[in-house]
Amino acid sequence: MITFFSSRTVALTFLGFPVHWYGLLYLAGFLLGFWMVQKLQKYRSLTLSRDEWGNILSAAVIGVILGGRLGFVFFYQPTYFLENPHKIFALWEGGMSSHGGFIGVTAALLVALRHQRANILRIADIIVIPVAIGLALGRFGNFINMELYGTVTDLQWGIAIPGVEGLRHPTFFYAMGKDMFIALLCFLHLRATSVATDVAGRTCSLFLILYGILRFLIEYVRVQEYSLIDTGVLLLSRGQLLTFGILLAGVWLWGKTRVNPTKHSSMSC
């Protein structure tokens, strides 16, 4: 028996098992990504087969799930999970970290591509575009669940959250816009540099830089469930502190993959 929309967070119930919107959105993201990478690979002169992309994305899926969950465990609630280790993989109870997902995907791809004939940076340039779209889908899941909302605001687009006082910044919409904006810029950069031979990794670094900056700013209007961290200079949320690492990684990669201006002056950006 199938029951549809049994609650706000559950899309359907099949034989007594709830299928959450989050799960369907993750599935949609992975299927869209599988289709997109095969279309985008031409911009980095790749000719990987469907099976090869399937293996790569399978590794990425494992990296997202394990990295995202373990990131939440270690970055946000290590004490709780130390006392309740049986809860670590209770994914149905919620709790994922996008920063942990980044780490998990990176580790999974490094392992999966050890013997891959294609350059990992060229593959990374392709993958970041569906990744950005997948992140936007995840933020839409936050909207459905009415979670990770913002601080009180008197702006006209403030949103009412059930059971929460005052109108709030719709930070899930801000994040969705951020992720789609990043996906667009990365696609334009990928396409604009498609004929260059020494820019592998630059689209990936652009993604990391943009994500780092924009996520850092959005954190200022997002309700913080955990205490701020005093760095001695600024009070930062855990999300901001972790995001700063992503920004630094992007800046480092951008410098590491700098274009030779004498060869590709028209390709600089």
C-alpha cells in the first residue's frame, strides 16, 4: 500500500516505510548529475563511457552520504554520538553536514580515480556543476522541512515558520539562489575555457571560492543552533569556520592552476 504526503517531510509511505522528500531530492540530484556529466565532459576533452561515469558517481554518492553524516557527527555533536555510537548511522533521524560531504566526495574520488586514465582535475571541473545544483535541491529540502531558517527580519520577503515567533529570513531560498548562481558561473567558465589546455582545476577552484564566500555571508542571517567560536578576532559560527577552509582550498587551487597569460590571454577570467 502506498500513501502519499502522510506528513510535510514524508513524500510517500510504501508498505509502512516512509520515503522522505530529502531522499527523493538526493536521488533526483544524482540522476541529474549522471546525465549532466556526460554532456559536459566535452568541455574538458573527456570521453568517459557511461559505465566509467557510473563508477565515479557511485563513489561520489558514497562519499556524500558517509562524509556528510560523519561530518555532522564530528563537527557538530561529537559528545552526543560518543555517548550514543549506535546513532551514528541512523540517517533517518536527520543530521548531515555539507562540509563533511565535500570531504567525503574528495576522498571518494581520489580513491576511485587512482587508476582512472582521465585527469582528476578535469573531472572535478565537470562534477562541480551538478554538485552545485544538487546542493540547491538539498536546500529545497530544508524549505520543505522548514529547517535551517534565518533570524528575525522585517523585510517584505520574511517567511513565517510554524511554531517559531516572528518572520524569518528564508535562508534556504538564499542558499538555493547561491548554489544556482554558482552552477551558472561555473558552467560559463567551463565553456569559456574549453579550448585551453592548461586550466584543468580552475572551474573547480572557482566553485570552492564562490561557495566559501557566499556561504560565509549567508551564515550571518541564519539561526545558529550551536555556540559561536571565538577566533580571537571574530566570533564565527561552525559553518563559517568550516567554510573558511573551503575558501582557502579554492584560493590555493586557483593559484596552483594559474593560466600562462602568454599562451591563453583570451581565456583569463
